[in-house]
Amino acid sequence: MDQDWEERVTAAWAAFEDYAEEDAADFRAVIDALADELPADSPLGLFERACAWDSTGHSDRAVPLYREALERGLGEVSAYKGRRAKIQLASSLRNTGHPEEGVKLLSPELVAPSDELDDAVRATLALCLSSMGRDREGLSLVVGALAPHLPRYQRSMAAYVRALVEPEE
């Protein structure tokens, strides 16, 4: 879509916190109106609608919209939004009792080209793993994501990460 549309979507999301919880439907209506400006088969509109449902506490309503946006090529339209959709879909799957699907969806993202969403991938994947009882593996992802941001101890943290996931002898 054009820059004007993107700016209006960004502005709508910037105002999200101004909506009271009981006004969630009003916020979704704003996003729906923006999505309605796009062609009916646009994955961008599906993605924004999914985000709106998700952000207003309806992961169950968001899941099919995220899936359809990805199936319709959201990643080709916007690699960044495609990756966001995977992260958010995995989180919603976890919230709806399907963390194993979230793990399957996000695991390939660990080796995808790096961007500013890398830590979000790891954090969400860690939560999915924890929901499956794989806490040590999840903790290793979180510590591994945190380590590069530390002023010291990166080498020690890398060793601890390996120790968390290596089989005990």
C-alpha cells in the first residue's frame, strides 16, 4: 500500500492505548476501516485485522486471520510484517492452547536473516517451549538473546546456554 495508508495505520496504532478496554470494538472499527481501503485479497488488511483482534484480547479470532495473511503472501508484500505475523501467530497459538504449533512456526525463524525482531522470536519461542514443559530449552533462548546486550559476560552466558540444552552425562 502507499505511504499515506501506512502512516494512518501507524497513527491508529499509536492511539491504541487511548482506548479503554470497553472501547475495544471502536478500535477494531478504525482498523477495519483502514483495511477496507485495500483490495479484498490483501494480506496487509488481514494482518492488521488480526493484530487488532489480538491486541484487544481475542487471540482466537486473530489466529485464522494471521494464517490467511501468511497464506496470501504477507511475507512477500512485507518481509518485516510477515515475520511479525509469525511471532504474533505463535503467541496467539500458545494463548489458545497450541504451543507446539508456535514452536513449529518459529523454529525456522532462528536461522532466518537477522533483524530487529530476533529477540522477539526467541522470547515468544521460549514461552511456547515453556508451555510445553521445555523450560530449560526456553531459558536457553532467553539467556542467549539477552547475552549480546550485556556489557560483559557474553562468553560465560554462551557456556551457560550450552549447558542448559546439552544432555547431562
